[in-house]
Amino acid sequence: MTVVDTFAVLGEANRLRILEHLRGSERSVGDLVDRLGMSQPAVSKHLRVLREAGFVSSRIAAQQRIYRIEPEPFAQLEHWLSQYRRLWDRHLDALERHLDEQE
């Protein structure tokens, strides 16, 4: 998955809300429906997108599908962002030196 694809998946507000609810623990589709106040088909649609992108996985427990966050795509995103963080840090350090010289 490309970074652009990652941002397209994570750029949808309801998917971010789902991930926020999954951050603390695994949850069933029904639990997510209740917590989000969305319809079951809508939650399932967003979970499918997140699952296909690798951000979540699911298991069957009795007659429920239980979802959890998968860390690998977030680690890849963190790696990509770290390259830009170093760039920003260099520019901010240069700005700080410049401002210190102005005083």
C-alpha cells in the first residue's frame, strides 16, 4: 500500500473514529455500532476498508466478528513520517538559531 492509499483510508472521519474505539481493546461490530451511533452496514463497510488496507483484522467468536488494530501499517506510516520529522526538526532548529541571533 502506498502512502497516498494510507492517507485515503485514514482520511475518512468515521474510519478514524473506529480506530479510536479499537485503540483500547478489541470490539465487536455491534459494540462499534452502539458506540458510534452508526448503522451496522455503514460500520461494516468502513471495517472492510480498514481490513483490506491491513489496519484491522478480525476473528470469529461465537456469532460475532471481533476486530482489533494491526500495528504494522502504523509502523510503516511512522517510518515514512520520521523522514519528514527530521526535515522539520532541522528547519525548526535553524529558525531557533536565527531567532537567537536576532536577540
